[in-house]
Amino acid sequence: MVYDVIILGAGPAGLTAGLYAARAGLKTAIIEKGQTGGQISLTLEVDNYPGLTGKTGPEMTETMLEQAKSFGAEKINDEIIEVDLSEKIKVLKSRDNTYETKTLIYATGANPRKLNIPGEKEYTGKGVAYCATCDGAFYTGSDIYVVGGGDAAVEEAIFLTKFGKKVVILYRGGELKAAKSIQDKAFANDKIDVKYFEEVREVKGEQFVKELVVEDTKNGVMKTYATQPGDPDTGLFIFAGYIPNTTLLEGKVELERGYVKAGEDTKTSVPGVFAAGDVRTKSVRQVVTATADGAVAAIAAEKYIESL
């Protein structure tokens, strides 16, 4: 069987693409190797998606999946390990199965680069976060700690001053790497404090984060930043970069800094292959922009099929 559209990834971009493609009457499959939802599945409450309040990330994406399935989209749990995009019919292979499709929408997302320290995984979504725009408001009145010294980290630290009682940038080096103009804004903000030569070694807590164990890398001395009695829970925002999930496309589709090179039309360098969501080159990576990409990609795939 040849599908009209296969979508790799069941995050907001992939699920929206599945909805639009299936609703257009296209034979559609959404293939996901892990859990439905992508990064948003780690969010305890989604409050920045228009018209949606009071739902967790998993609840939101489960609703999206059911909506796509109601129009006939097929959800397949499988891990694709190889793709052949050289012919009009694209071929995707897992260890046990082969799938063929007229178009491919690549929506595999990007993962935040982790510190890989004790407690980080356990407290992700419970004090550990990777997106200030997504989660900053949950830490209103809290002491907020930001890991990183590049443009993104310092810009996000500035943004987080809208919510935090104070924002402390923890940087392992002796000088921030952010552009001078961004640093100037940070240093001019009396809510921001910068700690040099400090690395977070462990995250501790109860239901939420309560303590950060930090090493002074100049002398090896360990210290603890703890939530004070009566204060809101501590927030730790990690900005060590993102890793786009594009291994399958290396050498087959044009990439830019590891991301799939595709504009707002979601078209890649290969006809019939589209990129949607965090995996493509773009300036804003939010749920709402991912769903927009999914809709655009599905409509573009439909037009491509009509042209065959």
C-alpha cells in the first residue's frame, strides 16, 4: 500500500498535519517511535495556546490525535531507521516494516540539550524547564536560575525577570558569550545576578524543585541554592542549546545548522518532502507555530499530489 502522506512525529506539528491531510481525504499515517505529544507532553499545564486553558500537554495532544483519527488518520507506533527520498515514491524502513508514500512530512522536533545530572529528568516539568516563554509564568515570585551564557540564555533570563523575584545566571565560564548588546541589557536589570565559574551538579526537591547543588569550578567547592521557607518553588531553566532530530535526513535533504532548511511554506530541497515544527529552520519554536506548520505542510502536500 502506498500512502498519500506519511508524517514522522506525533507532536503538535505532526498531529495537525495528520488532521489536515486526513480531512482532505488523503490516505494518511502518523508514525511515532515514542509517546504522543513530543516536548509538550512534558508540560504540566498549557496556558499559551489560544482558546485552551486548564489542560496538560498530554491531554492536549491526545485530543489532537483523536481528532486526526476521527478523519481517518492512522497512528503507527514504529521507529524509522532509514529513508529513501530519491524517487517519486518515498520509502521508509523500520527494523520490521517498509512504508511507501507519495509525500513525507518530517515533524520529528528538536530536543533540548540536557545537562545529564541527577534530578534533572525527575524534575523536568516540576521545576526544571527548557522554555521561558512556555513555563516562565509558573514561577512568578520565585527565585529563578538560568544555566547558560549565550544569546538565548541571557535573553531568556531577561524575559524571566517579568516573573521571578530574582533571576540568577549560572555560567561555567568567566565571561558570558552573549552579544554585548544583550549583556548590557542584562547587567542593567537589577533583578539579574550572574554567577561565573558555577555548574549545577544536582537537582533536589520534594514534589517540586527545592535545592540546586552547584560546584564552583575554580576551586571545586560545592554550594547549595535552596528555596527559602514560605517562598514559591525554585525554577531552573536550562539553555544549553537544542538538538534537532534530523539524523535520518543527513545527506538526503539540505540542512542548516542541523535543522531542515525549509521556509514558511515548509518545502524542503526535495520535492514531496516537507518539514514542520521545531525541526525546521525558524525563529520561533512554540506549540502555536508548530501547529501552523503542520497545517501548511499538509496543504502543500495535497497540492503536490495533485500535480503528480
